[in-house]
Amino acid sequence: MRIDVVTIFPGYLAPLREALLGRAVGTGLLDIAVHDLRDWTHDVHQAVDDAPYGGGPGMVMRPHVWGEALDDVLAADPRPARLVVPTPAGRPFTQAAAHAYAAQERLVFACGRYEGIDQRVVDHYAASMPVDEISIGDYVLVGGEVAVLVVVEAVARLLPGVLGNPRSAAEDSFSDGLLEGPAYTRPEVWRGHAVPEVLRSGNHGAIARWRRDRALERTAERRPDLIAALPPDALDEADRAL
Ligand SMILES: Nc1nc2cc(Br)ccc2s1
């Protein structure tokens, strides 16, 4: 997979070269290119924003700079690409979306700042390619760069060969529609807190049941919306007895 990121703060994307993602790049599983939007400005001030039509606070990112940048970035690789624009006004980015993105050959991220990117940029490219305006949560950041770090990590870890143990991704939170339950490791007792006995029993059926029960309890308490969204056949009789 190739990932391109266009931003006015390339340094914000430095973490993509670290640890798990850095190894994925090093082994060729992932190809990441970060581009400075200001490279496509032509004025001495390298202006990328201007006042909003209709008035209002803040500034809006100029369409012609983005158009020149995205034209060049998209032309740099023949693989079909999906343009992803993080914005607080976007559709929620979910684990299901991460799986869908992991199947893409190429993702191009446009990092907005200020009050966002002139809407005509999204409208223009949406006429010729898939474009997603996505949100990583109901809060407002200062720019899209941090959202790109979140999305790229959620997607890259799903690529075959990136995680040491592929079962980790298969048994993620949300993989079965539920939150993951609690996890424990040695010692058996820590500051008077003991590991639940069932986890030390060696009874794999009882352990699986216990883990499912804890996941259901945690999900019902913290994310009842996920319980409501489960397909009718998702809960078995033992689940319902909880
Ligand atoms: N939650 C999010 N906040 C922001 C702010 C800007 Br400015 C650009 C993208 C995003 S995604």
C-alpha cells in the first residue's frame, strides 16, 4: 500500500517512521510519502489560506494550491487512490472503515488547517475518484495531521505481516462488535489484586465464556450503542442470560 500525506506541517507526520509503522515501511509493506503543501505556492509569502466568503471567523485553505498539489501527487503513481480528508464534520472513522482502507492500493490524505479546505477541492476530486471526509471523534483538533496518524496506524496494523501476531487484529475490540474485556499478566497477585481464577484454570471453554461475559458487560456499560447495533443473531442464549 502507498500512502501520501499533503500537509503544511510535514514534521507532524514524523511518527509514521517510528516503531511498527517504521518497520512496515522498512520491509516494503507500506510506502509513505509526505508532501509540504507550500511547495505548490508561488507567492513570496507561500500563502495557503484566505478569508472565508460570507464572513465568519478564521481562514479557509485556498483551492488552487490544493488542486496543484493533489494533481501532482495523484499523478505520481498509477495505482487507483482514495482521497481521505479528515474533518470534524466528517463521517465517523470506525474499525470497519479501517478494514476497508486496508484493502485499498493507495490512500492520499489531505490535512486541513484553520477552518478547513475550500469545499470545491473535495467536490472536484469526488467527480473522478472516491473521496471520504472522515472524523476521528466529536472534538476539534487544530489540524488534520493527528487524525492522519490515527487513521494510518489503525489501517497499517491490519496489513498482513505488519503485526507480529495476526490473531491480534482478528481479535481486536470491535472485531465481533464488542469492546475487548480486561487483560491480565504475571504476577498472579499484584498489590493485593488477584488475577481472576478462571484465567488460571486451564479450562479453555470456561475462559472463553468468561471473556465473552466481560466483553458484553463492558460494552453494555460503556457503549450501549454497539449492543444496539449488533445483528439479531449475534447474541446466543448464554449471552442473553448474562
Ligand atoms: N477532529 C478533527 N478536528 C480537525 C480539525 C481540522 Br482544522 C482538520 C481536521 C480535523 S479532524
